[in-house]
Amino acid sequence: MRGGWRQRRLFAKLPAMPMLRVLAVVLLLALAPAATCAAGAQAWRFDPVHTQVTFFVDHLGFAKATGRLRVSQGWFRFDPDDWSSAAVDVTIDLASVDMGDPRWSETVRSGQFFNTERWPTARFVSRSVDTGGQAPGRAVLRGDLTLHGVSQPLDLAVTFNRIGRDPYAFKRKAGFSAQAIVKRSAFGMTRYAEVVGDEVELRIEVEGIDDDKAATRNEAADGIEKH
């Protein structure tokens, strides 16, 4: 009782505040917890040096041909305590393809496969994330892959590796591994079906660098490209 009386006296001595200002303060206080939760999802930019897309495709049934691709730009958002906030937007440089042989690499760049003169990049943009039935640290990232001028749904099986400080780069990083299967025919690449398999296995290793402005910067660059 005594405490309540003191509080009433204290508020009575405060200068009167316009009703709108009081309502604004109350609203800000009410929204504060929600803002704190949203802030838990950190933005990261892809480290192009330590991020690679490796793909495997059957070659005449003898073995799987292996190729590597590099990321040209992109960002992701992630909170290890709340996977529902995860999001990804990444662009892959198709001209960077390396098949381990210069002539084979050039063939994959050509119109017989990627046709990098017309479509120099591929892009994956996530739509949702599903942790149902997954082990801790794992999820399925659902999104759309645009490749060879065609967009198709793609599910990535993602494993969160760790977040920590890189002692050599002096930067905070997040690491992930991901896998998926795509059919090249679904993207209009149907040449040499008797030699090269249709199913392509993707294995992706990702390192992201802590960067609050990564998403904004990527959107700005995307806007410039569209103009």
C-alpha cells in the first residue's frame, strides 16, 4: 500500500504529457519484446573464398563427373535459436565452372549446357524453412532455383555447423553444409542424355561473414542490375 501511494505521488509531480505522447510510449514498450526477438536473426554475407557449390553427374555409368562453382554474391539470415527466421538469397557464377579439364569446362559453359553467354548466373531464393522431423541443427530450406532461364522449386537439406570467430580473418562467421538433387532436364538442359546423367547431386559448403547490411547491399545491387 505504501509503495503504491509513493508511486501516485511521484506521477502526480510529473509534468502533464499530451495523450498522444503517452500512447506512443505505451506502444513502444509493448512492441519492445517483439523487436528483441526479431533482432535475433543475424544477417551474413557469403564468403566467396570459402563457399563452393560442387556437383556430381553420372558419366556413362563409369563414374560421376565432378564440377565446382563459385558464389558471386549473396546473403543469408539465421538465428540458431529460431530457424523460422532463416532466409537465403544467393547468386552463383556459372562461368566459374571448373570440371578439372579446360576443354570439358568450356563445353559445360557453352550452349550445350549452361550457355553462360545468355545466362551467366544462377540464383536461389528461399521461401520457407522446415525443421519438422529433423535432427537438431538440421532443416529443409525450401525455395526456387533459377537456372538456364528456368525457375524450379528446390529443397536444400541444410546442416548448421557452427558460429564463431575466424582467428585468421578476425571476423565472426557462420558455417553450413547443404545437399540437394536436381534434374538438368527440368531446366531445359537435355543434350547428351545418353552420355551424361539427368540427375545432378549438389553439395554446398558455406561460410558467411557477419554483416548487418548484407541483405540491403544485395538488394541494391540487384536493383542496379535490373536497370
